[in-house]
Amino acid sequence: MPVINRTSLPDMNKPACPMCEMPEVLEHAEQWECVTCGHEWPREVENPEARVVKDAFGTVLADGDSVALIKDLKLKGSSQVLKGGTKAKGIRLVNGDHEISCKIEGAAMGLKACFVRKV
């Protein structure tokens, strides 16, 4: 029975070279490099739209959804408190510390998804 060298098996996470179609490629921070022919090509950038945002109960959120607060939240830099159960309609998912951009009681604010539930 032949012995299989594990280092010679192709890595399923690495693409084959688009020029020579050989599976031996080197992975760099911003590009791929073929060991056989020396061809270099850029790595695929992850799609930020593919990010999944879930509410406190694990339900996937999308732009335009309506959410409700699951607990009272104190507004930063203010003495106001948003009561649990307060609803926000037509949310937008954004990148950053707060995943949700919305309007509550006419004021624009950012919320973390862990403090809301989908309505």
C-alpha cells in the first residue's frame, strides 16, 4: 500500500492557480502566489454584506426590520432612559461598535443587537 504524504495533499481553502491550474500556492496577506509558475493574483476580499447580525434571541436581523428593546437602556451622555419594550421601525444594519442604526422617539441612535429582539 502506498504511503500518502499529508503535506502533498491540496488545501481545500486555497485556490488553484488561474494560469497553470496547479494547486500548490503560497498564501500572502494580500495575494496568492503560485509555486509552479510564479503567477501572483489578489486575494478575494470578504463581502461585508455577508455579515450576519442576530438579536438577543438568535434571530437574524435585516435592513428594514422592526425591533424592540429587551431592557431599559440609559442613554450615554444624558439622564434619559429608554424603556424596555420601546420599538424601532425600519432599522439599518451598519458596521461598527453598534450594529443597528435607527430612530427612537424621533431621535437617531445606534443600538447593539444584543439589547433588542425582532418584532
